[in-house]
Amino acid sequence: MEIASKTKKGIKKTKVSPQPQKCSFSGSTADFYVGLSGINDCNANVRIVGAVRSDLVETAINKLLGKGSDDIKWPVVLDMKKKILFHSHEAYQKGTSAVLGWKAYFSKVS
């Protein structure tokens, strides 16, 4: 983002870094967003609920279970650019829980 301001010499543009998101549980800097989604992994149907640190994602997933409505009920984890990384419906299809699915996903990428 840029902020434009007038000076005597013309217009000055200053780049401003976006504020880091705060974890919904701890208040420290967040690593991921969590939300609810439909059964597909399209970002269009995601309701972001909050931001969390990596060690609190499991807690956030547990708190989201059963909180959705209609077709928007599957906990998802997104990166800070709001791209879906983990979709709990996939874990459900594989016969595992959302938390175990997240642990399996996270162990592969870290």
C-alpha cells in the first residue's frame, strides 16, 4: 500500500507495510488464518474467523468444529495471503479427524 502526501516539491509516495495479524488467542503475531468453507477448496466460499499462531491451529480447528451452517461448515487453514492450505473435508474423506489431518499436513510442510 502507498500513502500519497503533498509536499512543496510535489507529491511524495510512501510505502506502508501492512500490519501483521494478531493471533486470536494469544495476541502475538499470527502465522495462519482459520475459517469455515464448503466442501470444495475454492477460496470464494470461505468465511475467515480469525488468525492464529502455528501452535494454536489445532485449538482453533476444534473450536470451529460444528460452528458452520448450511454447506459452510468445514474448518480450513489459510496462509497469510488467504490461500487455503488445509481443508478438513479432505481429512474427513480419508477417514481421519480435522486435527489429525492438520497434523499430517503440517508435518509434511515443516
